[in-house]
Amino acid sequence: MKYTASRLSEGNKLFPAQVIVEPTGITVRIPGFFSGDETSVGYNSISAVEIDTPFIGYSTIRFYHNGNKVEAHGFTKDDARAIKAAIEAGRARN
């Protein structure tokens, strides 16, 4: 399942962030004008998942793996909760 951040959110005007949930892990793409960042992580190496869902505005999802933090902003509350649930379900399977 592929989730794309809103173009209306801060920092995502031209190139919105994407989270791709796969059977073995997730891929987070944060594109940029000249370069971008893509991180692929297996469920078994994710140590924690956090979401910030403000009352008004877009949500941020943050996860930690091997001492690193990966963060993506601009998702709806439902998308952020679905991503977190998919990661937790994947971690429980592995």
C-alpha cells in the first residue's frame, strides 16, 4: 500500500513524501529538488513507531531503526494511523 503526503502540508509543495508498506518492510521516500532520500527498512529492525496527530493540520510519522530516526510529515490522521498499524502488524508477524 502506498501513502502519499498532502501537497498542502509544509515542506511537500513540489515533492510530497511517500510511505510504501510492503510485505517485508516499509520504504520512505522524501524527494527533493536536486536529490532525495529513500530509506527501506525491514519490520524486524524497527524498534519504535510514533505519530503526531494535531487537532488541526497534518500528521507526522516517525520510526526508529538501528539507532536512526526516519520522519515524514503531511499525512492525514487516518493514513498515519494506518501506517502505524501496518508497521506494528508487520513487527508482530516477524
